[in-house]
Amino acid sequence: MKIAPMSVENMAAATQSGSGTKSKKNNDVATVAPQQSADELTQSSLHSAQVALNNDPQDDVDMDSVTQMQATLADGSFTVDNDELAASMLSFFN
């Protein structure tokens, strides 16, 4: 599954209110330490994940099985045994 890429710079600029840096004086010399906001860190992580997805080969997905399941869902022949599903869910979460 591909996710449409977003520009990290655009998101950071939109969420930044101008207080993204802190100044610290030491012996009359000002140093600026850039601080990343939570939104910037999230966008950076999402960007890294997007790059990894784009570089990942698509051989992981069995497209024959996907096509078969889509056809089964489309023609209405897919059925679920609710009792069996509930029992399976209970055993999984216990």
C-alpha cells in the first residue's frame, strides 16, 4: 500500500509558531539550539516510513489471493461463523 508523500517542511512551517528555537547566553555569546516539536518529530518519522515503503519490493503481497478474496466479497459468497469468530477472539485476548 502506498501513502501519498507529504512535505515535512510544509507541515513543520504550518505548525511552527516561531518558538522553535531557544537562545542561551554564555559569556556574551548567543548560541541557538534548534528544538523539534512533537509534530515535527511525527512528520519526520512518517517521512522515514514513507521512504521505507517506497523502497520495499511489492513481492510481499500475494496478489492472486487478494484478487480471489475481492471476487468472493464482491459476489457475496463470503460468510463468517460469528460463534467461531467470537471464540477465536476470546482465546486470542485471554
